[in-house]
Amino acid sequence: MPRLAGRLTAELIVRCPQQLNAVKDYELDLRGNKIAAIENMGSTENQFDSIDLSDNEIVKLEGFCHLKRLRVLLLNNNRIARIGEDVGGCLPSLETLVLTNNRLTNLADIDNLATLPELKHLSLLDNIIVKKPNYRLYVIHKLPNLKVLDFSRIKPKERAASVRVFGESVAPTAATSEPAPKKAKTFEPGEEMEAEKPAEEAPKKATGPTPEQLTAIKIAIANATTLEEVARLEKALKSGQMPDDKMDEG
């Protein structure tokens, strides 16, 4: 299908591919349309679990309407330098955000991501911000519900270090009461946190890919450059045997 270029119009949204992706999410594919601003998202009618806006020219993460269903947002290879204040209110269910290869420069540039109550997976690779001192600890401090940063699982010792450097954080308020107990577990160092780790890891050996690994495969498929790589990743998804590369959980 030929791509339309320029504004993110209702017509473009309707004409772009809409399909079930490799992890069975209903996805809208808006890649590579030279889109400069996010707009007219009401035309999606809140139908999508995942929206791919990679390889465009977006400069600011804003312009969403209320999309309660959206859980995965891919924005790699854009020009994003700012994040809007209302992002959390518009995307209350967003769990995975990929901002690889954008233009976020300062630590404070990600502060508004703290309004996303369900954010668990975040990639900021290939932004200038990752070179800042204490970058990883700062993101962990600002986003206490985050589980995976830059495809590496956040470890208890990193959470403890973020508290020492920046103090304790307050998790954003979600639609449910679940985040509150999660925050209590996040910042309690010592034996209780270490005891939780085997409980998370044990099912991985017995049952195959975890939700975090499925997310990693989905993102890897979206960024695959060859048919062979896509076939390998989809085979891993079906078999439950994880590829050795690009799936590091720390």
C-alpha cells in the first residue's frame, strides 16, 4: 500500500495497515509517513492495543485524545524533544513506550512520563539523555512502577540506589488501587525484595516467555530489517524458546 506523507489525518489513519501483530495485539501501522505532529487520533475510535508511529518527524509527544485501550506505543526514529503534560491522562493504560533514537536531551525532559500510571517498559536508547550522569537512577526514581528500562530489567539494588541518590518517589495514581502496594514493594530494600525475585523468575523456566519477553520480541519484530530476522523472532514466539540476543532482562 502506498504511504501518504505529511499530516496525521483521519484519512491516513483509515488507509494505513491495521492488523494483529506477532503478539496478537490489534495494531495500527503509521510508520514512515513524515508525520510532524500527533493529531486526529480520535479517528482511531480507541480500537487499537498498539500504535506504531516509528520513522516519522514527530517533535513532541502530545496530541492524543483519551485512548484507554492503547497499551503499546512505538515512536523510535523521530525527533521528539519534549513530552506533553497531559500524556498520562490521555493514555491511562499505556504499558510500553519506545522512544529510541529521538532528541531527549536533559533528565527533566522525561518528567512528564511520571503521569503514565501503568508504564512498565521504556526505551530511551540513542537519546542524548542516556549519557547524563545518574541517567538510569533518575528514570527509576521518576518512574517507580517501571520494570524494564532500555530492555534491561530494573534490579532491586538499582531501586535502592535511586532512593539514596534522589529520595523516595510517589507512583502515579492509576484507575485501580494496584499501584500502591507495588510502590511499597519497590522501595523496601533487603530480604523481602530479594525473596520476590525467584517468584518472578521461576515461571519463566517452566512456562516459556514472560509478558516482558513477549514485549521485547514484539519490539524486535517491529524493528527487524530482514525477513529472516522476522521469521526467527516469530518462530521463537511460537516455540517459547527465546533468542539469545536482544532479550536481556538484566
